[in-house]
Amino acid sequence: MAEIRRVIGSEFLNKGIDISHLEEAEKTGHEISCAGLDGTKVIISVTQDTISLREEKDFLFMASLNGDTIHFIINNQNDIEKSNTIFPRQLVVFSLNKWGLRVKTVRASWKADWGVNTVQYKEALRVGKSPTDAAFSTWTGSTVGSLGFSRVTKIEEIEEKNEKWTYVYFER
């Protein structure tokens, strides 16, 4: 865990929910409840290969590890940096710290008609950016890019269960 913390600095870990709640959920293997920044109840679960946070509002964070790939789903219809409950960048960093340097790829999933990343991606394409540049102009692209995932290796448009998704693969 120390490698990524040194790279990005502690400022990303000092916002949002108390990092000790994530560490407690990881240590005990049990779901725990805590209060987010605005007092909203947040339910945290950390297993060997999955981290998830749920709340009663429109926010969901999920990270799962499959081989050397982390799959992130971060759903927020509002400005992702202004979440009143948790600080999403903190969760990305915690995930990368948990699974360490064996992570080679981050797979981001953006639902076609919902969420900040989708809006940012579509707008960047609309103004003429390439799909790769558009991917890095999103919150997720900017965040994982700043953490060393500096190449987009694949962008897929998928339909699953009557929902359209964009999957973007960022690699170190």
C-alpha cells in the first residue's frame, strides 16, 4: 500500500469517509456502516477481491479485481468531486493500494445514459476529440491517468440486459 500513497501524496486519503472504516471492513470481512461527509449512512464491504460502498442516495462505488485488472463502477449523477457523502478518488486509491502493483489494467464502466463520466466522454467526442483523448478527459480517465495508467488500450460499446455501456481499459 505504501507505494501508491507515496506517489500521490496523502491529500487524496484525507477526504471523504474515514479511511479506517475501509481498513476495518477489510480486516473483519464484515459489512460496516459509517457516516459520510453529510451524515448519510454508508455501508462498506471489503472482501479479498471486491470493495463496495452503498448509500441511500444516487451513489455507488464498486471495485473488483480479476487477474491483473481492476474493474471500477462509480455511479454519480452529480459532480463526482462534490459528492456529499464520500470522496471517490480516495476509494480508487484505496483499491489500488489494496491490490498493489500486480494491477496492470483499470477497466472503467460507464452507463450510456447516466453519470458524469458518460456526459464528459460524449461531450469530448462531440467537440472532436479522439476516443482516447475523450476517455482521458473524464473524471475516471484523469484520476487513473494521474496514478500511472497512461494508455487506453481498448474502448468497447456493449449492450447488456437492454442497457448500453462503454468500457474503457486504461493500462500502466
